[in-house]
Amino acid sequence: MKLLWIDEFPIKNSYQNPIDNGTYKTDGSFKKYQNGEEVYITDKGNKETKLEKVIFLSSDEDLKANSSLEDINFIIDKTNRIFEELFKNSKKEGKIMVQFELGKKKNEIQFAVRDDLDLEIMKEFEKRVNAEKYPNSKRDKIKFQLIYKVKSFNDTE
């Protein structure tokens, strides 16, 4: 008999449990197993067209000192109305990032897209968002992003 340390113990990959490939239950659903344990697969959700998330790029202190919750909600609501009006019937899918940089005298808005988005609708979206008047910050600049999905799954990155 030979005594081995745990990390010296030989691992045999020659046997693979057939249940690790998954099984169908009697009700027709599919269950996936790994090493005899059920593996839960995270669902990406449904393809939707909506605001997916808001990302604040400024600290909480900067946001509180230079803006108000009402101002930020006003910006989000106004942008959402434009987005929903334009993209609700879009046939193409993708993601849109709108970054707001609110300054004391001037606000800057940047756009980015991903995937196969309808660029004609995107041009109109940019034009209308840029035409709106948004509140400025009180002193220092603050930044935040709105991430929209158009006929897309949730972001898993």
C-alpha cells in the first residue's frame, strides 16, 4: 500500500458519467448534470427593446454635489421617451450606449452602437436627443451612461 498526498493522487479521466451530458425528464424538460450534481443554466432572458441599465461614471459624492436625483431622472425619462418612440418597431437588433457628461456651462452627449442596429433610426435618435435641453451640473462635471437594448438579450459581459 502506498500513501499519497491529495495533490499527488492520480486523476482518471477515462470514466465519464453519462448523466453529465444531460437528461430529459418525463415532463419533457431538459436537466443538465455535472459530476452527479444538477447544473443550473442562467437564462439570458427574452429579447427586449428597453433601457437595460444606467451606469454612473462619477462618484456618489460628485453626483450629490453637482446634480440632483430629479435632474438625472428627468434626463433618463426624456431619453427613454425618444428611444421607445423610435425603436419600438425596429426589426434589427443591437445595443446603444448614450453617455452624458453634464458640465456647468456645456453638456456633451456621446453615442456608441453594437451589433446590427438600424442606422437610419439611430441617426434620428441622435438628432432628437441632441436637440433636447438638459440640466447642467452645478460646479464640476458628472458622467453617466444609459445602455439600451434593441431586440436583444441581457448583457452577460
